[in-house]
Amino acid sequence: MRAYFSEIFARSGPPRTVPAELSFCFATGTTARMRALDCGLIEVGRAADFVIMDQAQHSPGKNILESIQLGDLPGVGMTIIDGIIRTQRSRNTPPAGKVPEIVLGH
């Protein structure tokens, strides 16, 4: 895994930038595995905590990854903690382009 990250940094020339999709890896599954955490991965028996994000409204990028690479914040549409919806549409980030829909009875 470390060799892969070194290769990415070696190819990315000055200024050193991290691709948006790799930054999500740093913040989720990679961290969970390296620190033996009960989060960051979707597996049976792990914490059911999720942040549902999309490209922020009016962002110049074509999708969420491109928008983040351009420096925009993601639009947070919902947070789920312990399997329970705790918040919808963040007041602290730009609105998400697509807002998650709650479907009851499924």
C-alpha cells in the first residue's frame, strides 16, 4: 500500500497534489485498516456510520471528485450514525446537488 502512495506522489510533480479519490481513501478505509478501527469500511459487524455526499450545488466540476480536486467542499446530504439518520442537508457545507431520499418500509 505504501509503495502505491509513493508512486502517486512521485508522478504528481510540483506542487504535490493528492487526487480527490485518494484523499477519501486516506480518510476512510486506509485509516481504519492501519489503526484497526471499527469504522471506515462497510462490513458486517462494523459501525454503521455514514456521511452521504454529492457534488455541491453550483460547483464548477463535472462530478464530486473533480469539484473536490478544484478545491470545493462536498455537499453533505445526510449523516447516519449507529444506523440512524441524524441529520439531513448540512447547514455547514454547500447544499448537495442530489439530496438523498428516505424510503420507508424497505
